[in-house]
Amino acid sequence: MKNNLIAAAIIALTASAIASAEETAKPDEHEIKASAELGFLFKTGNTKSGDIKTGFDIEHNYLQWRNLLNFDLLYKKTETEVEDANGDVKDEFETSDQKWSIDAQTNYTLTKSPQNYLYGNLSYQDDRFSSFDNQSSVSVGWGKQWMKDKVSSLFADIGPGYKRDVIKETGDTETAAIVQAQALYERAINEHVQFKQSLVAKYAVDSDKNSNYKAESSLTTKLIEDLQMKFSFIVEHNTEVADGDDNTDTQTAVTLVYSF
């Protein structure tokens, strides 16, 4: 039930952002930025596998509101040897990695110089090969644009929240009060290359509960007007995982990004 409520809240927040973008008040007051990325990796020979990474980002600005939506999907199949009921061994493709996540945030600007804002954030992650069936959280708080010039910007916010983890091994649900802190730094190295660094910390107030930390670094290079190549590196850390599982996961990807 809680899972459904969180999913419904994410959908409601997304629908609100889209609905406000369709208002007819003053078209020049709306600013919408969107991008979609896609990457493939296929291996043949001694090892056969196929990887797909895709996702999209939407940013909508209207008056004092800033709405953000991010979706990511990673899917991988690897050829493995499988023994059937007759004892015969054959090669089959099996899913070896499957992960998707969605993150939505709305900021309401209080002051423009410097820019202070209130935020609400919702996130959900489903990772088939982690210690958790799914992880979700909700947070509200205060943030600020700490830096803004012609080539770079820095946003950071912090606030209390609530986190829910469903443990894969037992099916139990673990809930915790959290303090969520986020930061996003962007810098245009030149007119064709952009660097981006994001950090998200979901710190559980109780020491025996799971805390989650995620950092993503990316470098985007423009190929043509609306098409870029993106190199990204993600590190994610959970403090409490099942025995035999690693606390830290990393992901390196090269994708094509189309902006519109």
C-alpha cells in the first residue's frame, strides 16, 4: 500500500509539472528543457552479452516554480551455460543486470538574488540484483543556488525525509527517518563540452538503519546541434546490505544524448 502511495505521488508530481507547462497564460514565461539518452553494448566471441542504458530528463521553469524529472534504465543479458532436465548443457541468454529509477523534484523560489527555494523530492528505485527489491524516499526542505555565473552553477539543498527499503532476502520492509542532502554542480568547459557533478545523501537518523549515498560525474560533448555524446560514472553506496553483497556499486557508461 505504501509502495502504491509513493508511486501515485510521483505520478501526481509529474502530472502537475506537465499540466502547468500546457497553461496558455504567457508562453514566453514557460521554459522547458528535455533530453533523452540511449546506449548499447554488444559482445561476441568467447563471451556474449548485450547491454542497454536509456533515460530521460525534463526540466520545466514557470514563474517561481522549477520542476525536475529524471528516469534511468539499465538492462543487461549475458550468455551462460544452462543444464536442462536431461543433463544436456546449452547456452542461453539470462538477465544479469536490471535496474530502473525515477526521481522527481519541485522547487519554489523564495528569493531570486541570491536564489533561495523550498523543495519537495520523491524517488523510487528497483534493482533486481541488489539487496533490495526496491528503495523509495520522500523529502522536503530548503535549498539555495550558491553560485551562478556565465560558465558554472551550484545548487544545494537539505531537509528531513522518510525512506522505505524492501529487503529482497526476507521481503521485510524497513522504514527510517532520514536527512537528505543534495548538490548539483555544472560547468561549461567550452562551448562544446560540459561537466556535471551530482551528490545525493540519504542519511538514516537511527544508526542501525540503512543510509544511501550516490555520486554521478558526467562529461558531455556536442557532436552536432542537438546530439551529444555523454560519458558518465556513478558510485552508489548502501551502509546495510545482505551478507555476501557489496556495499558499493559502480556504473560506467557511454551514451548518445538528444536534446529538444
